[in-house]
Amino acid sequence: MENKKVFLVSIIQEGKFFVARCPELGVTSQGESLVEAQKNLKEAIELYIESFGLEDMPEVSVDSYGTTVEVVAKDELIELLK
């Protein structure tokens, strides 16, 4: 019997690469395109499961919400970071 599980992932572009992460498992991969990063992360997750199994994995809701936050640093903070 096949045991399927859905994992939440995030993919962001860093330079010319797309970095894909599965925070639930601590697995990261990359690719030169969004599709390649997703494919590589899927393979990395499969290898993780093959090595460590799915036992004791908490159930995770697939209803997730993503957003961005814009932060503007104050001049004093910028001076401290120099």
C-alpha cells in the first residue's frame, strides 16, 4: 500500500537559482528554474523519507498562508550595522 503525504514547501529565487525548502523536514534543494527546483526538492524529500521514514511525523494542514513583510530600517539602525 502506498503511503502518500503532502509537505509544505517554499521556493524563492536567489540570484540565478531557485532555492526550494521543506521546513517540516529541514530539507533544501535548488535548481536553475522553478520546475527544476521543485523536482529536485521532491527527490530530496523522497531520499529523506527513504532514510528516516515517516513514522512519528506530525500531521500538517495543507491550508497554508504566505505573505511578505516590508521592513524599513531607521537611520540609527543603519549606522549601527555599518
